[in-house]
Amino acid sequence: MNTDFLKKLKLKKLNPGTFTGRAFTDSKEYIESFTPVDGSLVGSVSTTTKKEYDQLIRTAQKAFVQWRAMPAPKRGEIVRQYGDVLRKYKEPLGKLVSLEMGKSLQEGYGEVQEMIDICDFAVGLSRQLYGLTMHSERPDHRMYEQWHPLGIVGIISAFNFPVAVWAWNAMIALVCGDVVVWKPSEKAPLCGVACMHLFKQVLADNDVPEGVVSLVNGDYVVGEYMTTDPRVALVSATGSIRMGRIVGARVAERLGRSLLELGGNNAIIVTPNADMKLVLTGAVFGAVGTAGQRCTSTRRLIVHESIYDNVKQRLAKAYSQIKIGDPLDPKNHMGPLIDTDAVQHYLNAIEAVKEQGGSFLVEGGVLTGKKYQSGCYVKPCIAEVKNSFPIVQHETFAPILYLIKYRTLNQAIQMQNNVPQGLSSAIMTDSLKEAEEFLSYKGSDCGIANVNIGTSGAEIGGAFGGEKETGGGRESGSDAWKAYMRRQTNTINWSREVPLAQGIKFNI
């Protein structure tokens, strides 16, 4: 495998994993990053010690005092320059994402493009951090609200989007006047180090205070440093529901803020009025893209009984054409799962389907042979199940698509909603009435609801997030920036009187 692109990103076999915003530090204790492509060691990253962390946070506190004083458009200019650097290094960084995480090369490039897009969005946002004005009930008074930076924002990202989700949070937080500390997944630490190498020169060229952007690395213990630290005003965490419960509780215990982006159990409802080309494209990409390891991956396909058999046949044919292999080869549609633990979860889910009474339209299994030597390649499969099966109620981070039959649209919407998670959802229909019912108050209960596109992926212009066990957080576009700031209501009295509530008067 040609890995010359790693040199362009200044990555070596041993890499310091703590970045202070100006320099890297090395604890000499490392976590190793193995690619699921062929199981080889890509490189090692030093873990952040408690001493390094505390020093980094103290530096970040000092940096915040200076950074928040910089006009927001000036902060946006720093972000703009980083976006330009990402454009220059899109190819090598995209290849690293594909190599370290295992997603297809096109998806690796796409993830870096999302970083570029959110930089563009944040630059515009830096001139639009609007507050409202309100009419006061008191004469000769003016009332309005404004938004101020929070402080230190801790970002804990997951392996499946090793760079984009950090950027969604960090670029918005930076233009809002916050400073950011990032802990990438221990399964993809090199991506985090590479992003800091690309940011380092921009920060230095603009004399940005040390500590505005920083990086820590390690396992869950390093994450706990942030979740239990009252100096970290907001913890934005992406990952499993189990992880989210722990993070949410730890941060809430100290009355801090958390922004949680957790699991999804996403469904597409297919009505008799659906365009079958859209159905097949949306469902196959949604279920197979990133090997089913997106929080927005399509897990369930809820199909009307009158077209159920037709959908089955066409799906099986489409699945027979999926090419699985090295994700850095653009000819392949699907790469490996992240590691062998993920493969075991996939196999456990298949067994659970069989034990609970389901059957397989397209059989799954682990791929073997020299081409699949890492042991992380699996077959995407389709299971015919009932929505009530316990395994269907859980999110399995793997390419398993559950096929479910329904009779009425109301029944389909109830099935769609009747899971603990509430991230993404979709309906395939050419009926305006069906579409509007799905989007209405009695329709989808998810944070994202689409018509005639799949569940997978999201534009950065909209707020991204979900309800119920998905965590309730919103990041990226729209007014998600408000999560990274504190609201302040201001009243100015320009009269010569001080009117008191309920007509109370003092003889002063």
C-alpha cells in the first residue's frame, strides 16, 4: 500500500499526541493505530497525561480571555484560512481518513469537504451572531438580548467521522469566541494529529494565542478529564448511547453543559406511491455506506405490503452488485468494519435475528482470503423481521438492513417511531398528502425527517441531531451556534424613573 500521503501530513511512525495550540508534546506512552484495510500498523500517537492535560487547560483559560476579545469577523478570518489549507490538503487527508477508519475513498474525500464547507459556513456566521430586541412593558426602557462566548469547549469525537464532526463543532465554537480542546477517538488518533499539523501554521501566522485550539489523545480516561472538569464549559460528545449516558451524567453532576450526538435506528418508509429508483438508491447507500457505521445509516426499511415482494427482489439484485474491498480503491463500494470487535457485534446481531424468528433475504458473513486479511470485511445483509424484535430495537453499527412490512401509513409511522432512538428518518413517496403527514406533528419523531432522499448524511447548513436516546443535541448549521454561547438579556432605562414591579413605590 502506498502511504506517501502520510508524509505530506507530517505523520511518522511515532507521533506526539498532545497539541497546545503552538507545539506538540510527547508523553512517550503510545496508542497504536491499525488500519482495518489490511491490519497493518499505520502509526502510534502519544497519550496525554493528567499533568499535560492540566497544563493545557490552564493555557486554554488564558487564551480564552484574549480570543473572546477579538472581533468575531477576525476570528472568522482564521477559520477561513484553515478552510483554504484543507482545500490544499484534501487529497492526503481524505486518504488518511479512508486508511485509518476504513470508509471508501470517495467518502474520505467527502468528509474533508464537509470540513471545508463548515469553515465557509462559520466565516459567514462570524458576522451574524444575532440577538433579538424586545419591547419593554416599562416606559422609556429598551430591552434586548446578546450572546457571549462560553469558554472552553471540549469535543469528543467518534471513529466513524474522525475529522468532520470535530470541525462541525470547532469551527462554530471558534467564531463564537470559545477555545476548543479535542479528544479524537482512540481508534483514529492519527486523523486528529494530522488536522493539528494543518492548523498549526495558520495559528502561528496569525499570532493566535496558544491554547485557542488544542488536542489531547488517549482512551476514555482522557475523556473523563474533560467531562469531570468544571473548567470545561461545554462538552460536545459523539458516540454510543452508553457513552452518552455516562458523559451526560458526569457533566450534569457538575452543572456543566453537554451536547450529545448518540445512536440512530433510522428507517425509510416506502409507500406504493414511491419512485423505485429513489428507493433503491437511498436504501442501498444508506445501509451500505461506511459499512453501516454512520449514526444516520439506514437500519430499517418499512415497506407497504402491496410492493413488498417487488422491493425485496430489486434490493437483492442491487446487493449482488456491491463490491467490497480496499476502500482506497475507488472501484469498491464498501470497505471494512473498524475492527474485529465490530465484526463480532455484527455476527451477534445476525444470530439474534435468527433466534428471534427472522430470516435472511441476503445472507451475511465474514469475508476471508488474502484480500480480506484484516478480518474486518463482512457481507452486507438483509433480514426480514418484525419491528418488535429486541435486536431491531438496538443500533448495530454494521451493514445489516431490516426489512419490515406494513399495511397503513399510520402503522408505518408508529413503527418508525417505536424505537428508543430518534435521529434520522425518511419517506419515499410522490404523494403530497403522505409526505406532509410524515412531516407533521403526528409524523416522524426524529430530529431529521426527509422526503425522497435517504436517512444517511446531512447538509452542514441544517442543524444536525436527534431526539430521545440520540441525546437531543444540535450541531453544525442553522442556529446550532447558540449551544456554544451564553444568552444575556439586557434592559436599559433611559428615563428618570425606576418603575417597580406590581406598582410598588418607595418614598425616597
